[in-house]
Amino acid sequence: MDTITKEQYEFALEKVEELLPLVDDSTPANDKKALELSLMSEIVIAYETVHFPIRQPTVAELIELSLEEKGITQKELAGNIGVSASRVNDYIAGRSEPTLKIARLLCMALNIPPADMLRV
């Protein structure tokens, strides 16, 4: 798509919000409202991809968020992966990066996809 203006984006966003309640999984793909929703959604996505990119979380952020989601402490994680609590704190503070072996253990303990941990 060519460059989308802010006005076009705002119009498309309003249309998406208007059409969402009218289209559901049972709506035929060739329905006029479904087609319009699809087109307006593409405009919104294209604009947001350029103007509001979502960056990949750092290793430190992945660990910190996963600890919070799982409701476990840094000390508990340290015991689960065989490192000191201060080492886990170093990972979270960004002072050091885990080795490949520790990254693997972190992925298993925190259920983090390895590709996310490796930032690929």
C-alpha cells in the first residue's frame, strides 16, 4: 500500500470499530461488510506498522515479565535453574546475558519460546 495519511488511518479506524460488531465468524467472506472490514483493517495495520512499531522485548524484559506472570520470585527461579539469585538479578537488570545453557533452562522454567530468548 502507498503511504497512508493520518486522516485515512483515523477514518479506517472508525470504520473498523463501526463494522466489528456487525461481522462475526459466521459472516460470509464475500459479504459487503466483511470485505469493507478487511480492507479497513489492512489500512489500520499498514499505518500502525509504520507509526507504532512493536519492538521485540529484551532478554531482561522476557525474564521479568515471565516471573511476574508465573508469580515466582527471582530466588525461586535461581533455585530452579541452578544459579544465584544475584545472577538472576543481573539478567533482569541487563548487567549480563545468560549463557546458552542457562538460556535453555530459563526457557524451560519460564515457558519462554527459545526463538524469543535468542531474539530471532
